[in-house]
Amino acid sequence: MSLRVRAKTGDGYHALESLVGFADIGDRLHLAASKAPSTVEVSGEFSGALTGMAPQDNLILRAIAALEQARGQAFNTHVVLEKNLPVAAGLGGGSADAAAALRGVMQLYGVPRKAPELAEMALSLGADVPVCLASAPAWMTGIGERLTALPDFPAADIILVNPRVRMPTAEVFAALQAPQDGQSAQPIPDGWSDLAALCDFLLAQGNDLQNGAISLAPVIADCVSALHHAGAKFAAMSGSGASCFALCEAGQGAHVGAAYRAQRGQDWVQVGRLIGAGDTKIDEA
């Protein structure tokens, strides 16, 4: 939801400072025990983007393999991935799928969720996977490994849009136009009294990658502008783009989504609810 980029770390990653939120919009995973080695079957609107992907590039299979290595046993699982989110879209869909696979396989095979190696295993899969394990409001620093749980967000609807443009993360970071060392660190937020306070915080924090991403794909600016014109309380690019998100009062999301579609009917648009730590149901069977 917000993203400040700091200097590079010794291993070449950028240190980040980010407010992370989740919506009740996403991919769905269906898991079943199998006698054969683990496989992933893909369905859904964006399944074509993953067709032919090599196993070593599939985050779900890598997550299962990491769990097998850590626990020293096989967890043969057939996974059906309903790919509802666009790929390379700045929404963390792949990381969320990997985290869901870890949670799902552990539940399927009775592996304790508090296994000591879980956090390190998640980080080895990607910087965003640890925060996706909890799928609740969090303040994320470092390269994604330092997480602080936050209070619930105020009630709000969220609109996700994508102009059907893929944005390679490495290219967006290369186009970074914001200073990396001159910004003072933001104290961990202690909560927001209402949606207006949350929007003010997000506006102050911003997304350091947004201007660079717009230089690569100017249509991102058009999406943000259309969201504002549709009546959103706040709108910005999500992550490294090209997806954008908007917040509005609870119950107003359908109206804002419809107004956006009237302007940009070719885009992918989904309306949902901003979720908080108190109402996530990530382990629901």
C-alpha cells in the first residue's frame, strides 16, 4: 500500500519500508494428497501466463520442495491453482500463492504451523512470502524479513485494477527515481482512527517506484487518474506495478468500480474489501 525504497543491502537487495495490506481478492488453491510427486494444475483467467512454466520457476512447487527438505519427508500434493490475479502485476500474487501452499500442505499433513524453520523457509522463496503467511496488516522493513503486526485497518472497500500490462520488477527498480538515503525512517504506525487517517498516511508515505514505473508504462498514470475521477478516497500504484489500487468508504466500492469501468472498460477490475488481522480466515478449509 505504501513503499519506500532505501539503499541496497550487501547482497544486492533494496531495503524497504512498507505498509502491507490485503484484500479479499486473489487466487485460490485447492490441495489434495497424492501418491505421485507434487504437481500444479492451473485454471482461471490468467492461467495462460503460467502455461509451460518450468518446475524450478513455479513458486508453489518450490514452496512444497522447501518444506520437504526442511522436514525430511515427502508431501506429495496435487495443487489446482485458480489464477485470478494478473501475473507480474505488483500484487504479490505469486508470493501469496507460495505462502498459501505452505499453509495448505502443513494443514493437509498435520505439520505444526509454528515449525521453527518456517520464517526462514518463507524468506528463501521471496521477500514478500513471509508477510503473506499471515495475510494481515503489517509494517515490513529490511528486505521483507522484519515484520510488525499492526491493528486492523478501518473498514474500507478496495478496488484493484490492471491495464493488462506486465511489469518486470527488476526493470522498475532500475528506473527508480526517488532518493534512497535522504529520507528519515518512519516510526511504526500505531493504527488509524478512520479511513481518512489511513489515506493521509498513505499519501505521506507514497510509493517510491511509481514515477519510475510510469516512465516505463505511462498508462499507470491513466489508471490512477481514472480511479480518482471514479470517486476513490485514495489511489496509487500497487508494489512495482502495473496494477493500481483505490480505497473508498465501505459499501461504495461497487460504485467506484463501475465508474472506473466506464472510463477504462478494457482493464481488469476487481472490487473487494480491505481485510484486517481480526477477520482473516487464511486457514479455512
